[in-house]
Amino acid sequence: MKLIVFCGPSGSGKTSIKNFLLATNSQLAFSVSATTRPMREFEKHGVDYYFISIEEFKAKISNNEFIEWEEVYANGFYGTLKSEIERINKAGRVTVFDVDVEGGLHIKESFGDKCLAVFVRPPSITELHKRLVKRGTETDESLRKRVAKAELEMTYEKYFDRVIINNDFDLACEMSGQLVTKFLNE
């Protein structure tokens, strides 16, 4: 069993790179995370996230149903259900995660060399801020929190197996694809 983790600050491009890899490599399958945050208008339950209540999330914590979980923001929980890894493994595919930096490090710690941990970073905090504004999903307060969190998260890149600087999206996708192919063939 091999697993691949993509982490990086919100707006770094990790989700877009993950989506590119899933579209171009049939061996890969996405591990849908659970969250208590509200669903965005373009998202679908069970596809982008499992959107659950805070109470349900806490019950799953108590039942030891997560491989990892974090309270990323006050009452903003995110986590990876053990059942997702089992579901993907039973299908004979490689699990791909798109998770918070702390969650990614927990997964890497749990699975060691069976896991490729890739950190995706923007070229700068200024560029990250522009990307988040362009996305149009943030309030001034949530934007401020995400940028502050990104500054902290970027200090974690040294703990990952590989770092992709997403300055050119096509190049970042190509480099990510090469890393994944090499890892799967080892």
C-alpha cells in the first residue's frame, strides 16, 4: 500500500494539482476529507468533502474513526476517515490526500516510507493573497486568518519529502506527475 499526500497553504494550488493528477493517472483515488465548515456553492457532499456537523465530527473522534484530524480554525474541524483509506485500498488504487499541513505530517508519520508527502507552496505570500482574493470565497476576516496561517504553514515545508513551488501551474503539474510516477515505480 502506498499513499500520496499533498499539503500547502490555502490558495497554493494543491487542490488543482491533485485534480490534475487524478484526471491523468487512473491508479490514483482521492481521499475525501470530513469537515465542519460550510459547503461552498460549487462543492458536493461526498465528492469534495463530507460536510458534517460539529457534533457528528466530535462523535467520530470519540469513536476513533479518523487517521488524523485537526481543529484548523475555531470549530472548523477537518479530518481523514480511516474508512476512506480502506475504501480506496479495497479498490486496488493509491490514496491521494489533499489535507492541512498538520494532517499531512500525521499521515506521513503514520505510514512512513509508504507515503510520499509533497508540500505545494506559492512563490510568495503576496501572490497567495492575490489568489485568495481572486477566488472570491473569503471574507476580509477569513482572508486575514488564511494568510496568517499560510505564513506559519510555509515554515513546515522542510518536513516534507518534496516541495513544489507553484509559480507556473503547468510546470507544477508536470513536476508533481513525475514525482508521483517515480514514487509508484519504486
